[in-house]
Amino acid sequence: MAGNGHVDVAEIQAGAALGKEELTPEQLEEIALFLCYYAGWPVGTKMNTVFGTAIKNWRKAQKQD
């Protein structure tokens, strides 16, 4: 998704992965760092922002439960 610029889909997928406990927030942050080195810093930074939003929304939902 990152390599093809599908950032909008990545946010949905990250939120779903958190919700289903397939990934932790820390793992998503590591993925973003990995992408910086292998897909380029602009892509990795953008994905880090997207993942940060997904993590924030997930944590907010966790507090409401």
C-alpha cells in the first residue's frame, strides 16, 4: 500500500489490525520506521502520520469501552 501511495487504505487497514489485535501500536510504529528505509523517507513519514492517527483513534475507542 505504501509503495503505491494508498495511504487512505493504509489507515483503514491499520485501524482494523489494531482492533483485531493483529498488531500493537508499537509494531505499527516499527513498520513505519522500516518503510522509511525501504520505501523512502517521504513514504515512511507519511505512513507514520497515518499510523499515528489510527493509534490515536484506537486508544480513544479503548477508553470509551
